[in-house]
Amino acid sequence: MKTSFVFANFEIVMHAYICTIFIGWNTGFHYHILVMTSFIFLTPWTIGPRIVAFSINIILYSLLNYFFRNFSPIFVINPTLSYVFNYSNIVFFGFILSYFSYHYQTIVDETEFKLELEHQKTNEALAERNGILSLLNEELTEAEDYVRSLLPNPIAEGSVKTEWRFIPSASLGGDAFGYHWIDSDNFALYLIDVSGHGVGAVLLSVSVMNAIRSQSLPEIDFRDCKQVLESLNEKYPSEDNNDMFFTIWYGVYKKSTGYLTYASGGHPPAILLRYNTRNDSEAKLLKTPNYVIGGIKDATYEKRKLSVGKHAKLYVFSDGVYEVKKQDGSMWRFKEFTDFMIKIQTDGQSILDRLHRYAIDLKHSESFEDDFTILEVTFT
């Protein structure tokens, strides 16, 4: 279209010049230059080329007017014919301008009408999207409430005391945990972290939690951490769960002996704090080199065992507790987190509350990218 317009404009200008030279200015053929000048603003060009083309045509028209307005034409035609040519060109010029003005206005009206329709469709789509988001948020809130309703109450009395903090992320992660007495002598505790976020991750974590809590895994001794992890790996392969897998820390405390047997599958190590007579703490990281659950079929798992000691505290947590992005963009490292847990001064406050507040201060935000889940178990 640009090439066609350039050639058309060249032809019209030459036509106007030749007609003016041969039969005179009063025949009105110079008006056609102004017609082409008006057409320039209907082209798809950007503003720069439009201004250049408009300026060239105005200059050519001015030059024609300056040199040939009073120029004696080569051929002297009948005044009546000259009069007919002049007014015919004026009428043609007016018709062309009117037609294209009408055509331009029609295009503008149609475009505005289409834009209004699209605007209405966009508003309807936004309203529908907002409705879906609202419904989704309600479902996520219900899912969060459901997970929270399944979590056990803190234990304030007895040989084993528990406390926990569970702050779901904005996108709802797949953390879940639990603890219960398998029998009068064995206390089981576990924490699950499903890959991904959303309702699917929640459903998988709840299913795993229920399987452990109800001890519904067939022919499994839930006092044996190795058996539990191997059975979970067989029951929940990732290909059957939307390619989702999960990590787990599972431990069993035997009250009569004071020993803790544990196994972890791809999960961050738990922290065991043991205190001496001077109330100094000794930290031990509890982890086994096992695969995540659901990642590798027929994987074998190993367990470990250690003496807990009196007045020890065990912290089991998900990676959302220490993978906190600081305000400067760096990540709070696991080593920094463990140092904080060892050296923390409570000043009468809960250790978990101090940890939560410290994480909030690090990132200067109340919300977390992942679930903030930590379980504290005190052995008396």
C-alpha cells in the first residue's frame, strides 16, 4: 500500500503540473494535489512519514501556485470549457473529501463499536475470572481449614509434650504432620511435604497423613520406620499422583528406653537439642540418606536410632521454615537457621513464636512462598 500510494501521488502531482502548464491554472487540476495531501492521513504510516509526505505535497502545491498561477498556458482553451473544468474539479475535490471523510468516520464508528464490544467481553471475562478466583480462594480456604482440622492438638502434659506452628503459604502448599501413641510405650511423629502447591498437593498430603494416622498400610509395623517409608513409596508412586512426590520425616520414640528411631525420605534433617547440667545445648541433625517418596520404584530405605536424653527438644520442619528470602534477595541458609535454633534466647516466649517473628522480620512480609510448618517435641 505504501508503494502504491507513492506512485499514485507522483502521478497525480505530475498530472496537475502538466495540465496547469498546457491548459492553465484556472482549469483547477491543481486541486488533485490537495486531495492526495488529505489521503496521507488515511495511510497506515506512522506520524513521522505522514508529516514528511504532507510537507512535500504542500511545498509542491505552493511551487505550482507561485510559478504557474499567472502563467500563460501553452494551449488557450475556450473560457467556457475552462470554467467547466475548474468547477468540475472543485466538485470532484469536494466529493472526494466528503466521501473519504464519511468513509473514515464510518471506520472510526465501526472500530469504536468493536472496541466497545471487546471491552464488554473483557469486562465479562474479568468478572468471570474474578468469580472463579473468588471460588478458588474459598476452596483453598476450605482446604486449609480442613488440613488444620486434621492436625493433632498440642500435648501439654506427660512424658512427651508437643507444640507446633502451621502457617500455610498464599498458594497453599502440601505440608501436613501428626503424632500419636502407637501403643502405651511407642510414640510416632511425622511431617510430610508434598511437591507443588494447590488442592492436589493438599489432597495427597492428607491421604498420606490419614494412612499413617489410621495405620492403614497393610502388614506394616508402624514402630519400624524403614517399613513405613518403603510401604509409602510403594503406595504413592509419582506417576499415579500427577507426577507429585513428597518428602517425609518419620520417627518413633520408645518411652521405656528413651531411644528415638527415625528415617527421612528426602526431607530436611530434624534438629535434636540436648541440654547438659549447665543448660548448654548440644545440637544433632537427624537425617537418613533416603530417596523422596514416590520418586523411585522399589527403593530401599534405612533407619537410625539414638538416645534422646532428658529434657531434650526435637524440631521437625519443612523447608519453608528456613528457605526465607531476605529483603536483599539472598536466601536464609540452613546453617544460619540451625545456628539460630541453637542460640535462640526465648525471654519467656515460645521458641516457635520467636522463630516465626524472626522469619517475618527477615523478609519484611507476613506471607510466605511456602508453608511455614514446624513441630516441637519435648521429652521429659
